[in-house]
Amino acid sequence: MEDKIQSVAFREQLSAAYPWTTTPLIVSAPMRVMSGPKLAVAVSRAGGFGFIGPGEKPEATAVDLETAKGLLAACDIPTSGSILPVGVGFQIWNGNLEVSASAVSNHKPAAAWLFAPRHGQADVDVWIKKLREASPETKIWLQIGTLQEALEAARSASPPDVLVVQGAEAGGHGRTTDGVGFITLLPEIADATRGTGILLVAAGGVADGRGVVAALGVGAAGVAMGTRFLACREARIKKGYQDEVLRATDGGANTVRTHLYNHLRGTFGWPEQFSPRTIINKSWVEQQAGAPFDDIKKRHDEAVSKGDAAWGPDGRTATYAGANVGLIKNVEGAGAIVEGARGEATKIVRILSGLSH
């Protein structure tokens, strides 16, 4: 049994690579724009691992890392060498590798989280090679959502240090048609990658300590949460968006994967294997009823011009979020979210361990 619970074996690797972290590991995902330096630093200060998401332009990463460096200067966080105790995320399909490598070389974040390649592992290998040359100390995290992706990564010439196993419940861009929940995906990947030394982090649908315990039980070294951190004080998020995350419930019925909102915002070109999960609103309802895209687009743009009213059940713009929205009830500091999930998970494990006596 013990050989199947890889989370136990992963503890020493995590402590060595990220000495400021505390078990169980709680990670804030690199959500585009939303996950800025204040959020990442607050998570790392609380013993988690905070990631900065891609900005609106590739050059934003270097700016955010410089801001994080300034915030960290006032913190007493144990680090290894010159490594910055935060991570950074890169979207491969439309990312700028040269600009990204420069930011990593200059600031040396503890990890670089890669996701969304257009051409699979071939694209990933190019990025990994370049980033490792730029900063050998920076660990490479790769987000995947299928067993095949995991196997290709593990067998490649440039395997990642960590696989983020994203379940279908996740918000943002995940697998379009072939995703499943991490509760079944992660243990299958754990069995298939055993002996490679690659750590596994679970993502998708985790919002509290209950999800943390579930992830550890199927072999994860820790968990990454995205949607839960949309409802934190440090997130770069509009009030209307955050209010809708708090309001929404029943994610199975009220969220959907669709490229509609990408297109309404003028974003085209995403690889077909990825699509985002969003909270349903009037734009989706009207599309399903057969309304022409141009009419929906016109009403969308008018709503966006009105600010926070663009979100909500009567709103029209994108509200990317996971199927776990019904578990998110309040806005807290990012550090408090980390400590709360970790404390709850520890308590659950203690209670469960008592059942064996």
C-alpha cells in the first residue's frame, strides 16, 4: 500500500526543492492576469507555492517578477541560493519563448509552469530546453490532462520535474473532449510514471482541505487551486467577476466548456484540444437558442462598457471558473486560504487515521 501513496515519498523532494513550503503543499495556479505578484508572494509566505500568471503581453512577466522580488525583500522566506520563492506560468501556444527565457534568466523563479502547447510534447521540449539553459535551478512544471500527455512527457528527452495533473473540473482552459476528473486520472498516471522521479500535483475542483486529502490519497504531492484564489483579496480581478464566483452554485449545471467567450473577447487561435470552463450567462443562453454571433457580440460589447454589470446571470462576458464554484463562499486573504486548507486537511487525516484503531 505504501508504495502507492507517492505523496509520502515526495515530501523530501519537495522540501529540498522548495524549502519555504509546508506539507501538505498548496499551490496557487498561474491564472492569466488574475494571478499577480501580490497573490503569489502571499501564498509562498504562508508556506504554499505561489505562481504568477501570464500577463496581457509577454513582457509583463518580467515586470511582475521584479515586483515580486521587491515584495519578497521584506519577507523572511527560506530559499535555495538565488532562487526567487515564487513560480511563473507560460502559455506555450501564443507565448514568446525569447522574452520568457529572458525573464527567467534575470529573475530565476523557483519554477516555470508550462501549459497549452499547440503541437504537444514537441513544443514543450523546445520550451523546456530553452528555459533550463536560461536558469538551470528553475524547476519545470508541465500541466497535462490525459494519460497520453503524461507518458509523452515522462518519456521525452526533456522530462519535466513536476506534472500538474488537471482534472476536467478545472476552470480556465482544459481538455476539450477527453478530460476526466483527477480522482481517476492521477492514480493511473502515478502508476504509469512510477520510478521516473517526476512529482505529481493535482488540479481541478479543489477548494478546501477535503479536496486536498482526496488528492493526497490518490498519490499527489500537493494540490493546485485556481478558482478558489479568484476569491482572495490579492487577486487582480474585477469586483463583478469576483461577486459572480461567490454567487454561482452547482458547477455541473451552471458552468460549461466553450470558446464562445474567447471569441466574444476577440481571442482566436486556441489549439482545438483546449477549451475554457466558464459560468453560464446570457451570451451562452442566447447562443444555444440560435442567436447570430454578431448580435451576441454587439450586446456583449455594450455590457462590457458598463463595468461590473457585465458579469452575473444577466451579464454577458467571460467568467472563467471551475466546477467547484459552489464551494466558494467568501473572500479571504491568500495566506488565510492556504492555511485554512492545510489545517482542514491535517485535521481530516487525523480523524481518518483514528478509524483504523
